[in-house]
Amino acid sequence: MLIVGSALLVWAARRFTAIPPDGPDLMFFLTSGHNLRLLALSLSGPATAAGLLMLLPPLLGLIRRRWLRLLTGSVLALAAAAGALLFLLYWFFQLIFADTDYSLVEGPDGERVVVIVSFYDRMEFDVYRHVSGVWYDAALSSTVTGDSILDPGSCTLDPAKAGHLLTCRQGTWEIPGS
């Protein structure tokens, strides 16, 4: 299921973005842990529903008394519908409120970092340093001090002795070198 989902994701990225058809076959998507949990929930719900649809009818057929079989089937159908409704509501609200700001910041020497600010706590942010090609490595996880929130669009990247300095309106942070 994961392979099929990955293939569909690559197909959709090529179909609906500016990636050329003869582009790379392997694509990396920079995502936070929250988005990975949402993806896992998105895959586990349909997999559970498919498993229930395949397993329940043969098992219900083993119940000999008709009224007990109908009662058991009705209770299981209501429980599955209630679980599916809760899952869909959770998934829907996660998609609406799981907004994350991604900003690519490039320094004068060509060094690039991606600054990710979470929707839930706008004062916490992660920085990923460009390693090679499409590979980014986690370099910094920090918090903005004070009452302000981090605006990743206002950040600049400057070379320093031991790496680079990420300077935003809310402060300056040192990003260690490779």
C-alpha cells in the first residue's frame, strides 16, 4: 500500500507541478513529524476498513441463528460507521489546521536552508541544511524567545566561522556547518 501511495504521489507531483516528465524517478519530500503521523493515519483508516469488509462477512456467516447474525451484523456496521465518522472528522480537521510554513533561505555563498514553522506553536521552528541534490539534513530546532512568532520570510543566511547565521526579525541563530 505504501508503494502504491508513493507511486501515486510521484505521479501527481509530475502531473500537476512543473517537474519535467524526464525528471528524477526518486523524489524526496521534506515534511515534519506531524505530517508523517497524518499520512500514517490516512493510510491506516482505509486499510482497516478494507480489512473489515473482507473479514466480517465470512465470520458473520458462521453464526447459525438468523436473529443473532442480523443483530451482530447491525451492531458491527454501526460501530464501523461511528469509527469511520470519527476518523473522517479527525482527518478533515487535521487537513484544515495542519498548516506549516516552509521557507527556503539562500545565503550569498550559495548555502541553502529550509525553515519550517509549525501551525500549532508559531514560536517553535526547525531548520534543515542543504546537503546535496534534493537532500536536506536537520540542523537546528529552536524556539523564539519573547511574545513574537517567527516569520520565515524575513530570514537571511550569512556565513560565519563555524557554519552560518540565520538572522530573522525575531533573533539570530547559529547553524552548525557540515
